[in-house]
Amino acid sequence: MIAEGDTLESYVADDFGHAPFFLIVDTETLDYQVVENEYADSEGAGMKVARAIAGLGVDAVITGGIGSHGLDILNNAGIHVAYDEEGTVEECIGNLKRRYELRKRAGSN
């Protein structure tokens, strides 16, 4: 989760590479770890952040916006990316879980 703040009530960040925080969230328990974005002020931040996230072992990333290079890095690492997301971290996790369940049910029929 790419976030403006360090809690589940924080809003999802619009800018993937320059977001202040990453929240690594267990979607079942909502336990989370906060990682400060050390690349937020760097040139090529999106690619650097994508590489860092790919090394964290996450399954999915939720963000407001992401560039094509960062998206490619995450996709090549097998990480699902939900972008154009709006709302709080907790709301977006709920939305992602609902979409996943709908796809899962549709695929099993």
C-alpha cells in the first residue's frame, strides 16, 4: 500500500514513487508494518520504489497513480498492481478484497 501517512486511516498516495510511506498490510488481520520511502525525493523514484517493493515479498500494491516503468517492474515480479485507487488504506484494502472475491467466484462457475 502506497500511503500519505503511517496508519490505516491514511489516504492512498496519488504518486507511487514520491509517496511518503509504504504500508505492508496483512489483508486478513489488518496488521501492518510501516516503511518510510527513502526514495521519495530521488530522481527515478518510481523505479527505485518498485524495485524495493519487489524485494519485500508482497502479493499486491495499491496506489493512486504509477508510471509505466514502475508498473512494469512490479508486473514482472508477479505483483498485482491496483492503481487509480482513492480513499483510505483500509477502504482500498476492502475494495481490493471484494474485487478479488468476485473474480474468484466468477472463475469457479
